[in-house]
Amino acid sequence: MISQQQNDLITRIGPVDPAGKLMRAYWQPAALIDELDGPRPVKAVKLLGEHFVLFRDEAGRYGLMDRDCPHRGADLAFGRLENGGLRCAFHGWLFDANGNCLETPAEPIGSNLCRNVKQRAFPVVERSGILWAYLGAGEPPAFPELDCFVAPDAYTFAFKGLIECNWLQALEVGIDPAHASFLHRFFEDEDTAQSYGKQFRGASADSDLPMTRILREYDRPIINVERTEYGLRLIALRQIDEERTHVRVTNQLFPHGFVIPMSTEMTITQWHVPVDDTHCYWYAVFTSYARPVDKQTMREQRLQLYELPHYTSRRNKANDYGFDPHEQATETYTGMGVDINVHDQWAVESMGPIQDRTREHLGQSDKAIIQYRRLLRQEIEKAVAGDKPLLVLDQAHARSIQGPATMDGIGPTRGWETYWMEVDVKRRRGAPWAAPVPAEIAAKVPHLSAAE
């Protein structure tokens, strides 16, 4: 249980809020590249509580600027792409991707007004199907060499979805290993051969046990949490019998991401990006270590739930998330269908726009959430003091963060500590692209290190 002041500190992300200052120290997903496809690559974007316009000019340069024209405040999201920039439809003022005013056509010939006008603009880069923006001061940080950024385009797929609640409660469901045994419980197991693109529907590594059965029958995991250079590592252990234990390794990627196994061949790197204090988008990059991603199938699967152009869920508060009491009694624990995104959305949106943490009672299974909040407060203090927070890297240190390692498999009850590392290393070494083995992991499995 925390105070209201503490809850406000770790949830509110406006420009003057302490957590907002922290968030502005990092690159933030602003849109999927797909969202600028089409004849008019201009999009209104709300990010960290501020309104922007994102566009791609005729030369292919990306720009992100304040949405209100500095002339008289008209909406630049309705502007025209022409003459090397974005032109306001009100009086024709033209701005390039860096916010420079190029023309003020209604002014007299020879006017110097344009030289004194500059729209606030921000750097934008493309990484793994996502357009990232840096809203902070000074030079942007380097991107860590995460698998999702290192893998070739053919081996990644990006998507997103809107959640109508504060970013923190959306993130915290992803670092809660215990909830999957209940929220995502299925009373019958599907054919694991049909699990492509679906979370918790395949079989765990080194077994033919479907994840749905493991989660259903072993609902009291032992949870270990470790501090890392990038955030936290979570290891959830579900003992099958004296010889076998299910091991699931996931990671919290500071400040608002996580990296989790989706299947034996694919991981999900996901960020919970604040739109404002009461809405967020999840952005995910699915990374394959075995074969090129079937992007068409992955996209079609997700468009069954999410509607364009805003990537809103068809199952939501307005229709009770599709709740069916008969299904709840006979098929799924929630009665809300088989898409776990709906389950997660219901859980976090049902807490309210900003969860009132002054009323909660945490237990042993919440240890990752407790440690993350402690870490978040610590890094907010650094940002406010002007110090460099966790995972704000310069180019010289970008390679210091690789991976991180994840896995989901059935290993030995005695010896699981190295088993999960071996599984991760073998998957990386067998990948058709150069998936780096994190130095920390390679050092702990020296019998595999020699093969590198």
C-alpha cells in the first residue's frame, strides 16, 4: 500500500511531472511505420500528454512537431505536404522536418518574419517497424542492441493496441508471472501445432506439454527477481514433479518495457507508452530466431481484434469485453474469449483510469511489482536531479545491453539454473541471423561458449 502522493509520483507523465521528466530521457514509440503508408503520410500523435503532428516529407525524411501552428494555432495535422515540408492549410506557412519555417507566403516580399519563427520539433528514427521520437533535452541516447533491433526486418513484426488506463498498471500486468494461471486459464488444450502467433498456446521447450495445461495445473509459481543492467529479470518456477520443473524467464526493460518468450522460436519485446495519464499504447516487436515472420498471418490475427486507424479493441468496456457467462463456466476463466490481450485489457482497465494503489494489498507473488516500483522511484529521483537514469546509453555503451535472454521450457528440477541459459544460447546459435549471446549468459555456460 502506498500514499496518494507516491502513486501520483510514479504514474503521471506530463512535461512538468517527475515521471514525465524520466520518460523524456528515452526514445518513445510514436507510431508504426505502417501508419504513414498511403498517399498522405501525416498523422496526429498524442505522446506523453502532448499533441504533435508526425509526417514524412517528399524526400522521405520524418518529422515530429508541435501540432499547433506557431502563426495562430491552427491544426498542422490537416496541413499539406509540399515544397519540402508541411504547410499549414490556414495561411500557407511551411515548416520542414526540423521545425524550420521555410515560407510565410501571406507576408510582404522581403519579410524577415520567417527567420524568427521555429516550430518545436523532435528527432524521429525508424527501428523494427516503429517510428521512435525523442522528446527530451540534449542529445538522444543510443539504442541498446536488443534482439528486436538487431534482427533483420524479415525476422521481426511490429504491432500496437490502445489501452484506456494509465501506463503503469498496463506494464505491471506484464511483470506479474502469477496472473497467467488464472486470467489466461483455458479449461481445454488446443493442438499446439496450430499455435503460431498466439501466446500461451504452444508447447514448452523440451516437452510436449502445452502451456495452457502447465498454467492451469501448476498455479503457485516460485518467483525469483534479479536486478540487471537493463531493469529486472524474472524467473517463474512451476515444479511438475521431483525431476522436472517448468522454467519461464522474462525481463523488465526499463523504463516501461518487457521482453518475454512467445514460443520456442519467437519473443515479444513490448513497451507501454503513455498517451497521457489515462491512456497508453502497447507497442510490440515480435522477433523470430528460427524462420522469417509470417507478417501477413500475424497482422491478420491481430486485426481480428483491433480496429484501424486507432488500433482500438473491438472487445472493450462498452460491450463488457465480450463476456459470456456460459463460456466462463465451461471454457475460459474470464469468459472473455481466447485472445489474452482482451484478458489483460479487462484486468488493467477495470482498475480505473489510474489505479488507486492506496487500497491494494500486495503479497509474495507481487515481488517483481514491488521491486519495479522501488526502481522506478529511484530512477525518477535521478532524472529530477539531472543525473543519467538506467538504460540511457551513449553509443560507446550501446553494445553493453544485448538480448536479453528469455525462455520457456521444462527442465531439470535440480539444475534449472543453467538449463534456461543453455536453451537460450542454443536458440541464438541456431538462428539464421547473428543473434548475440549476452556476455553475462555466455560466461555462465562455458561448455557452450567455446562453440561461439
